[in-house]
Amino acid sequence: MNLLKRFLYASALPALLVTIWWATSSTSTNFFLPKPVPLVSTFAETWVGERIFSDVLPSIGRLLAGVAMAILLGVLGGLLIGSVRWLRELTEPILEFFRAIPPPVLVPVLILLLGVNDSMKITVIVSGCIWPVLLNTIEGVRAIDSVLTDSARTYGITGRARVRYLVLPSAGPQIMAGVRQCLSLGLILMVISEMFASSSGLGFTIVQFQRSFAVPEMWSGIVLLGLIGVVMSFIFQWAERRVLRWYHGLREVENAA
């Protein structure tokens, strides 16, 4: 029953929006406003076939590689900077400087340095996705309860054991909040990186459809990006509830009380 209820909650608003879309577009003659049924047909014709292997899967592969590298570097860097006070004070100005630079601005520079290849596109994704993970990890480490820190020191919990049993669980909720932001940024940067001097990928293909006035195909690519985002969100929620099982359990107990 709970599963059915959750499904109805998740599908009610999309169904309402599609109904409104269908009602407003049924009598429209606007070339730039596609109708739902023809768009579904166009989606199947455009993306179910060769383009899955030539555009979709390579784009998803670059997205996953960039996001994974950003999470790894962000968590490791955040644990180090957040744990060492003088290092945090030393790096704060330079971190704020680089965080303020929009990643798309770096694309021409990275093309000159790395060339037009997968390394450049993955680096663009990493350059934008690392910041929410890094900064949230630093703040999560800084916010660890001083009582827990003193207790760990008293019992001689140091080194890897301290990181595993104190730092990561305490900073875990903020780290996962950074990862959630990282996923949405990664999808945006994946598209942007493929719009510049590229010959394949979702971003390149959607731009080509736009330039050739293939409007239904362009919209089908945008729908595909939205579906990828939804799938990533569901996978993240599933992983988060298992990684932070103790945290969600604690919240449920507090709410019940």
C-alpha cells in the first residue's frame, strides 16, 4: 500500500502537467510547440537505435566519470581541509576565488590545454561538480560535535578509525547534500562541454537539431536529458537512504516523539 501511495504521489504532478500540455497544444498550430503523442513517436525514432551507442551512452559515461572524480576529490580534500584549521584558513581565499569562476568559462582554456577529447569534457564536469562536495564536506567536518571529538580523543580513537567512525558519519548528511547538487551540475556541464567543438554526444546532437530546425527532435533530446536527471535522482535517493540509514532512522524517531 505504501509503495502504491508513493507511486501515485510521484506520478500525479507529471500526469497533470502532461494533461495540461496535451490540452493546450491540441489546437495549437505553433511549429515550436510539439504535441505529446507525436513527440513520443519522434523520441522513439530518434533515440532508440544507433544514437544510443554513438551519443547517449558516451555522454552518460563521461558524466559518471566526471561526477565520480568530483566526489572522490571533493570528499578527500574536504576531509583534509576541514580537519586542519590552519590549512582551512590558508586555502579559503583561493577556494572562494576558483568557486566563483563559472565552469563554462573554462571550456576554451581547457580546449587549448587538453584538446577536444573526452579528457576535456570530463575535466569541465569535475571543475564545476567538485565545489558543492568539497565545501559541504569542509563544513560537515567543522560542525562535528565537540563532545564527540573529545570522547574519541579520550578513548584513543585516531587515524583511520577516527575518520571512519566519527568524521564520515557526522559529516555524512552534509556530504550527501553536496553530492545531490553535484549530480544536477554534472548533467548541465555534460551538455555544455559537448556543445563546444564536439562531434558527438547529447549536447552536440541537440544543438545540431536546433540549428537545422528539427524542433521535435530537439525537444526529444531535452526530454531525454530530463529523464536521465530523474533516474539519477531516484538512484541517489536509494543510495542515500542506505548510506545514511542511521540518520533517517534518528529523524523518524525524533518526528514520532
